[in-house]
Amino acid sequence: MAAETLQQKIDALKWCHPLELGGIQTRPQWHVRRRFARRLKFLQIPADLTGKSVLDIGAWDGFFSFECERRGAARVLAIDTFAWDRYGKDGFLLAHDTLNSKVEHRRLAAEDIDVATLGTFDVVLCLGVFYHLRSPISVLERVRGVTAGTLILETHALVPAFHERYPLVSFFPGDGLELGVPHEFCSLPTMEALRQILRAAGFNTIDVKHTPSMRWLKKVKAAMTTRPESGRAIVHAS
């Protein structure tokens, strides 16, 4: 595809992920590229995935799916409905074609994951999905069924002013948007709640890789506003 034509196709779409396609950045802003570089660092996805199978839940534009393929994964399956239904799948498909990718893709919700139809995977990515789930434990039970190796889970974690060590989960039905309130999420757990939910879903080993940054500042703000704060958390579970 000619560079000019590719640029026009990229410009016509709304992108979440900073992909490089034919030398063109889908999101050239430096702070976006830095944020995703930091996410890759904190996620600690194995640098060498040669021969491994990967399931990417909530793939959106496919940034992490294509990265795992680049790292040598023998099979990558990208699934999504939340982003593909709301924002479209065109970005993923354009990237897939431009990269000559072999990543498999299916329109499938996290709630419909089934080991009988998908099989098992050495690495399962569940990034930015957990806090959209209305029934997180039941979904993680399904995820456990397809996880033959390691689940890499990234989510917002609740940072309350007090009782942070208690298994609290905030809940907003309908992802918080049914009342017209922006920037809310469906389920936000404290780190202790996240550990217990993963254990309840059948994961025996839980390795916390990253906890919410500026935690004490967030606790002070939560005390002043009487509203819990949140921040990114990353765990590896098996």
C-alpha cells in the first residue's frame, strides 16, 4: 500500500493504541507512546514467547496481540466485543493487513470464554478489562479454564482512605454510564480483594508486579473527598 494511501486510512480511524504501520504512527503523540512503553515494562510479558500460545482478551487495536506475535508466539488469538462494538474493528483489521499478521481474531466477549471451544493458552492477557466486568469472579473462572500457564492481569485497583487491606470492591452497574457519569468503572477491587477473587476463581499462585502509584497521596485525597481513588495494578496468576 502506498504511504499516502496508508496515511489516509490511518487518519480516518479513531485509535487507542500507538502502532507503527509502514513507518507511520497511528498515535504519534510522545506521551501516548511513552505510556504504552511503560505498560509493556510493567506488564513483564516474557521477552521470548517462541512456541507459546497467547490469548489477548479485549484486544482493541491489537497492540499487545501483535507485540506477542513479534516476540515469537506460535499462536495468538485476539478477542473483543467491548471496543469492537463501540469503536469498530477497522483499526485492528488495518493493522493486521499492514503487518501481514497471522494473529487470529474472534468477536467474543470475556463472559463467553469457553475452554471447550478455545482450548488452553500458555499466556493469557487480560489488560484493562477486569474493571468493565459486571461479574468478575465468574469471568475469571472461565479465564482460569483456558489458562494453562500464566494470566497477566492489569486493572484499576481501589485505593480507599481506610480499610485498604480489606477485600472491598466498588460497583457501578452498567459501567457507571447509565447515570451519565463519565470516567466510572464497573468493578474496582482493592489489592486484597483482587487476590481473593483470583484465588476464588481457581488461581493458586499470585505474583503482584505493580501496585497503584502515589498510593499515600491518593489515600489522603480519598480522605479529604470521602471518595476512594484508584490506580493501575498488575498481577501474574497461575
